Amino acid sequence: MRIEYSDRLKKLPPYLFVEIDRRKKEALREGRDIIDFGIGDPDRPTPSCIVESMKSAVSEAKMHRYPLDEGLTALREEIALWYKDRFGVRLNPETEILPLIGSKEGIAHIPLAFMNDGDYALIPDPCYPPYRSGVIFAGGIPHEMALLKENAYLPDLGGIDRSIAAKSKIMFLNYPNNPTSAVADINFFKDAVAFAEENNIIICHDAAYSEIAFDGFKPASFLSTPGAMDVGVEFHSLSKTYNMTGWRIGWVSGNADVIKGLKKVKSNIDSGVFGAVQLAAIAAMKSDPSLMEETLKLYHSRRDILVEGLDDMGWSLEKPKATFYVWADVPSGHTSMEFSKMLLDKCDIVATPGVGFGPNGEGYIRFALTVDERRIGTALERIKALHDGR
């Protein structure tokens, strides 16, 4: 039998992290001491109070049945309370909040609700890969909005071709940004809302890193922008905030009609989030703020050690205000793929080549701060030896 993949599958670029993982495993099989700055997967365990909540909930027989597609009322109410306290945004738990099996799942599925074959979607470049792949799976055409250093890694909305804007159904935004670690203020969001209103485009804002911020900086919510609830939604996740990447729990909130469309897609694809995980999510959101303070202190220290260490070698980096990523210029004379391969081959260090996030990521490399301080110090020693030609 001849197996033929669909045209849509063939259109997908190689999923970056799969290739990185393959190369890392190959190096580990060779017995090499690999320091992994690649995938943004927290290296610390989920806090024990959340784990204990899950242990208790999983023994309840009612949790073993299909969960409700719209999620537990208690979770949606807790999310609404968090939004009000954190951002001053009021949400209706019944119609304006939908729990997800991790925000990635909702991001990948939302184009199916609103895009037809040949429709355009505006995606940042570089970007988190599911923005692009979700559009392709829906039969749409991704149109890249360049994120350039000279524009503080914000898209130039005024520079988007009007004919492309007229054919676009969705625009993905992501601040604090992965991979560039850039941030956006309320003035940018106001411009984005005006652009969406003018062109009848749904904004999908990915705010997965809104709680990972430093030096007193507090990222804004897109939904706190006047008019935002009329034109879009915002995705959140507990993965990075509470070290829950493997638990697969997040949500989308905002415009009720947009959420209704995504809910209809999901009801035909999945059966909701395991109830015990939803209860664990409630426990996370109700947990002592000191848990988050500890996490932020940890990433703050790692950020400073890595950035200052690389600066001492002449890299000239700015300390990111948010996310747990450092987006660095590749040393001259190398592409991002060449330099990431050099780091692996000569330093036993895994870092992510910027081009894997899109063409405008060329010339950059991303370090995830998911490595402890001692190992960061070792990595810096290895990179210095590479610089010194040893």
C-alpha cells in the first residue's frame, strides 16, 4: 500500500523542536554532557500544593467521566476573578472564557472556526510555530508581519498591504513575545484594535508569558484595551507560570462570538480537559503569591548571569523585561543554523536557531533560561573557550 500525505501536511515547515530534540538525543547517546537552552520547558517541578490537589481530585470517581466541553464552572469563575484582579478586565465566565488543553491546542484550532480555503492570516515573523501551522491546517495562507529590531520587534501595521488586509480573517499577536522577548504597551494594542476594526480581522493575542516579567515591569493584557473585546481574544496558559507544561491546561478569553466558534470546533475534536487537572489549575491560581515570586527570582538571576556573561565576551545584549528567553544576535560570519550547530558540536550546548521561527529570525539565536545557575556558568565557560579558539 502506498501512503500519501495530504497537501496541507506537505506545506508545513519542519517542526523546529522535533529536529532539535533529535540532535540532542543523538549527542546524549554519544555520552556527551549536554546543556540544553533549547525548548522552553521549565526545569523546576510543579509546586507541591498543586500536585497534592491533583492527587486528591484524581481519586474522585466523578472525575473519571467525560468533562464538560466548556470546562468546570469553578475554573471559569476563578479565571474571571484573576482577570479582574490582575488587569481590571471583567469577563462573563459563561460566555467569555473557555478552558483549553493547553493554549497551544486552542491557538492551533482557532483558524478552523473562521478561515476558508485561500483566506489570509497575519502572523508575526519570527513566531511561535503553531500560528503558522494552524493557518495551514485550516487551508489558509500565512502572511508574515516582520518583527524587526529597529521597530522594537513590533509589527508595522501601517505597512501591511491593504489588499492582503482585506483578505485576512485573523491576526496573531504575542506579547511578551516568544522568541524575541519583546514587550508591547497599551498604545500598540490600541493601534492593533483600530486596525482590526478597520479591516474586520479577529485578533488572537497569545499572552502565555504575561506573568514572567522582571525589574518591576507588569505586562498589559490586550483585553484591557478599549474595544479589544469587540475584535478579539487572548490566550493564557499555566504551563510557564506554575511549571505545569505537561499538565496541558490553559484558556482563551474575550469576544463571546469568537469563543463560541472555537468551542464548536473543539466539541467536534476533543472532550475537554480532565476534571482533576482543572481542579489543580484552580489550586494553582489560588496558591500563595510567594510561589510566583520564587519563580521570578529564579529566572531573574539566570537572566542576569547569562546576559552579563555573554556581554563580557562582547555580545552586547539588552536584558529582557519579560519571558524566560534571551534573543541574541549571532556572531558575524555565521547563519543561525550554523552557529547553533557549532554550539552543539563544539560546546555541547543546545540553543534554538532563530530562522526556525521564521525568515526574519535569521541572524539570531534563542536561549531558554530553563537551566540552573551552575550549568549556565559552565555554558559560559564553554562559549568563552570557543571565542578564544581553544
